[in-house]
Amino acid sequence: MNEFDEFAATWDDDPIRVERAVSIAQSMRNILDMNTYQNALEYGSGTGLLSFALKDDLKRITLMDESIEMTKVAMEKCKLSQVNHLHPIKMDLLIDEYQPGSRFDLIFILLTLHHIIDTKEILSRFKHLIAPNGALAIIDLETEDGSFHDREFNGHLGFDRNDLEKKAKEAGFQPFYYDVIYEIEKGEGEDKKSYPLFLMIAKSI
């Protein structure tokens, strides 16, 4: 069972997650001319909160996630909302072979990269799936002290900008934008901490 399967049914009940997706979607619009993208992929899409926030901006979005339960929720949302241009599929690009009908001209990934141990390999897979001059948008945690996850965690403790940009360049991308666009707050009172989320956008070269 995927670690997120058990959270899928109630994932969207948290209004902060919904608000965060809306805010991040607007940050993407501020930098990218969304009307120029025909075929997008959200990797690690979960229940599709970010894709749904961008559904009026993009002509086609493939929602890809390795959690079957998250994917089922996304499928049900598409059905209930009668959204026909969002297409959820269960898939892990590091394991499964994926052959799209045409390459994606936009790939975006929200708070998923830090769960993927082999950053270089997933960036390589993205490069294989993206069209020339396509855009890769990564939204994730800046380097943190390990306190973000309140359960056992074996992924990355956020990312250092220079290191991530170096890996992106090695994979065949040219980063052209980086900024902190959101703050996730956890804890109460004196224990309250803020975790910055960055948006990095790179062009496929």
C-alpha cells in the first residue's frame, strides 16, 4: 500500500490544502503564459488539487500518481465535476514505462520531489517526456531541519537552490525562475514554525 492511500478519502477536507493549491496556481500564472500550453502533466498529483485549480488555464492535464486511492479520488472528482480534459492515471515513472501520445509541454510537481530519493533519475524521466522548449515547474520545500514531517520520513529535507538547479541543468533543463511563493505553517504558539515553498521553473533545452 502506498503511504498516502490511507489519507486519500479526507485529503481535500483540509481547507488549507485547497487554499494553498489556489495560491500556487496563481503564482504559476504570474510567471507562465498558461494559454500557450496544450498538454500538461502533474506528477504526484494526489487528489488533483493543483490541477483542478489550473483546469481553466490548460487544455489537457494528465494527473499521475502512484497512490491508487488518491487516483480514485481524482477520478471521482472529474466525474462529479464533469471535467473531461483532466485524466488521472496511477503510475510511478521510476518503475512504470509510460508512452504518451505526444510529449508534454508543461510538467508541474507540487510537494512530491522531496519524497523521491533519486532526484537525478526523475528529472531525467521528465526530460524524456517533455517537448523541446517545454516548461518544468517544481514547487517544494526549501532546506528544512527535519521537523516538517511528523512521522518517519526517508526523503529529502527540502532542497538547496543551487544543488537543485545544478541537477536540473545536468538533466537538460535551463532554470530561469526561482522564488519563495508560499509559507506552510505548523505548530502552535512558541512551537509554531514556517516552512518556505519555492517555485522553480526551467525550460527544456
